[in-house]
Amino acid sequence: MVIVGFLNSKGGVGKSTLCAAVAVRAAQESKRVCIVDLDPQESVADWWKRRGAPQNPTLFVGADRASDAAEALELTGWDWVFLDGPPGALAVTEDAIKTSDFVVIPMRASGLDLLASQDAVRLCLDNATPYFIVLNACRGGNKDKLVEEARSTLFSNDVPIARALVSQRAAFVTAMTRGKTGAERDSAAADEIDALWKEIKTAAQKAVKSKRGGA
Ligand SMILES: Nc1ncnc2c1ncn2[C@@H]1O[C@H](COP(=O)(O)OP(=O)(O)O)[C@@H](O)[C@H]1O
Ligand SMILES: [Mg+2]
């Protein structure tokens, strides 16, 4: 079981959007994919119901904290578990960071988001949980000035960043209200989520391997 947290105490950065999209992508190649909604607003749980409450990815209900969810899920056996984190609630976020094998910190390419994402980065470092930042809702691709600026700031602070970039696309918004993901509605979005999933998969599997090796 590999646990990947989509976590950032800053709200509105794309945790739920990317968590749902990556879980659906993972479910294309794994039979046992589970999402844990840690946000009391339950936006991913509502999305999953609109989707028709599928078995893959399924939704785990019954725990407010990631550590409790992981304990229960360990008994039933899953390939991938994706945690959708809440805004604020640093204690819940820290528990989720401790529970995750790998953390994805979505962020928009803006100075304010850089500052607001520092808590999540610090918690990953404090708990020695491997992580990377994903720049989400980018407007102009790799050449965008804000993307360049965010990348160089993160790079100079030794903060790891995913190579994959997720663009601002209407499909990510409209699909969610219909129980779909942006990647299921827009082929350019699908390419981005595909690249992101491959990067997450490699990084998370490496993290699990080194944890086992070190245990
Ligand atoms: N790549 C994207 N392109 C366009 N809109 C996006 C994108 N990612 C997220 N959004 C929108 O931004 C808002 C916040 O995203 P959400 O996933 O709910 O963030 P969080 O879970 O971090 O609070 C939502 O309205 C969502 O539809
Ligand atoms: Mg959310």
C-alpha cells in the first residue's frame, strides 16, 4: 500500500482537483485505489457520489485523521491510497504528512501561495516525508513569467518541484461538478495528469523502497 497525500494548509490550490484526477488515472492501471477525504467540506466525497460511487477509485469513510484511516485500510489491502487534505487544520495536515509515503503540495504560481505553502513544506521536512510541489492552474505553460519566478524561488530554497505542470483549464472545473475529472474531458489536461501521475508514481515507489530499506 502506497499512501500519497495531496496536502497544503492553503485552500484553493488544487488539492481536491488533482487528488481526484490522479486517483482516477491510477485506477486505470491498479485495481485497488482508495481516496480518503480529510476535508470536513467533503468536496471529493461529494464528487465521488456524483460519479456514481464507483469501486475504483473507491472512497474511504469513517476516519477524520489519516493515521486512523491508514490503520483501517492496512487491514483490507490497497495498491494506492490518496489523501485529500483540508485547508487550515495544521494538526490534521501534519498527521497526514506523517502517514503519507509521499506528499504532493499543489500550489499556484504566485508569491502569496509560495509564502502560504511554507507550512506544508516545513512539516514535510520536520517529519522527513519526501514531497514535491506541483505548480497548478498555470496560465502560460513553462514560459509563463510567474511559473519561471516560482520555479527559481523554490529551486534556490532547495524545495523539490515536479517537472509536470498543470495548466489553468476550464475542464478541471466543469468536469468535477459532473463527477468527472478534467483529464476525462480534455485531452491536453489528460496529458498533464498523465505526466504528473508518472512522476508521483516513481517518486512514491522510491520513497516506499527507501523506507523499507532503512527499516
Ligand atoms: N488546473 C486548474 N484549472 C482551473 N481551475 C482549477 C484548477 N485546479 C483547481 N481549480 C479550481 O480552483 C478551485 C480550488 O480548487 P480545489 O481543488 O478545490 O482546491 P483545494 O482542494 O486545495 O481547496 C476550484 O474551483 C477548482 O475547480
Ligand atoms: Mg479541497
